[in-house]
Amino acid sequence: QVRLQESGPGLVKPAETLSLTCSISGVSLGPYYWTWIRQPAGKGLEWIGRIYISGSTNYNPSLKSRVTMSLDMSRKQFSLRLSSVTAADTAVYYCVGLPRSAVVDVWGQGTAVTVSS
Amino acid sequence: QSVLTQPPSVSAAPGQKVTISCSGSSSNIGKNYVCWYQQFPGTVPKLLIYENQKRPSGIPDRFSGSKSGTSATLDVTGLQTGDEADYFCATWDSSWSAWLFGGGTKLTVL
């Protein structure tokens, strides 16, 4: 059974760094781009970036200066770090496997992150 | 404002057909596959269509997708009240090397 599970603090202070981890089970890493997507309450979906097993990354140009992603293949986890957060970074954050050679995608349940002092 | 443009809302009566459009450019829709997601409030987006027109297992054939040039469409026929949701198009942009989402369309079944 495929399962993606996000973990990390639900509350982050302004100007600090948001850190999330996604634990992957039930699926191989190779067929997917491991991706973070977020959604502010009542708004649309925003792609943050992706990482592949080769270590290559692509980031949303509007967030690139603040985003770092990493992948630990031995632990089957990938992570997101978003620095210098503001209230505009408050959202539900999803970890997602977007297909590279797979047919369909796989999503975590999402984790709500609030930026507030 | 999204690079992929969708109408904010569409509506139709039960049993009718609705079309949701997604307009992009030569570097995204014009060059890459489009997929469509359905999202109910408070739930995870669900893949409806991939590679422009293919349906994952379990998606009814009332949902169909197509692409022409730099635009894509999602058709929903035989509308049901349970189809009321937000729908998002998505594709890769080869110039930005970024995955793009449309702004989303709220479907109302009158």
C-alpha cells in the first residue's frame, strides 16, 4: 500500500525556516519526481519544487531563493526547507510523487503550517 | 495570477455537460502533457486525467480531456451533484522548468 506521510512543525515564526519531511512507503523511488505542493486556505495549488533520485532539483522560480529539497534514499524520505517565512507561506503542504515513468501520482494527506509569532 | 488560465467558475444543471478550459502557452501546454485534478473541500486533490486524455483506473468516462495547441479542456458529462468541486489543470513548463497549476475552476451543479 502506497503511503506518503508529511511531518514537521505546524507553527513557524516569521523569518524562521520551515522544515518538513515526507516518509515514503509502499512504492519505489525511481518512477517519481518527489515534489512539494502547497495550498493556502481557500486558494489554489502552488508547486514548490521537486527532487529526483539523481539528486537533481527544480524549484518554483518565485520561491527558488528560499527553497532547499533533499532526498534520503536509504530512509525513503525527502525534505523541504523554506527559509525566511512570512504569513504568505501559511498553507497546507503536500508531499507528492509526480510520475516520471509511473502512470499516476501519489499524494500525502497534507500538513497544515501556520506562520505566526 | 496563474500562467495557466482557467475560468473561476462554471455551472450547469444535473445531467448536462460542462466544459472547463485551461489556456497556456507554447512553452507549457503547447509542448507538454496536461493533467486535471478534482478537489473537494478539505481533501487531497485527485487525478482525473493524465497525458491530456487518459483516465486513471476508477475514473468514470463522464470525465474526458483533450488538448489543442496551447489550450486544454476538461469535459464533464451527465453532471451529478457529487461533481461539485474545484478542478485544476496542470502541466510542465519547459522554459521555466517548473510545474504549473491553473488557478482552479469551481464547478456548481445547479
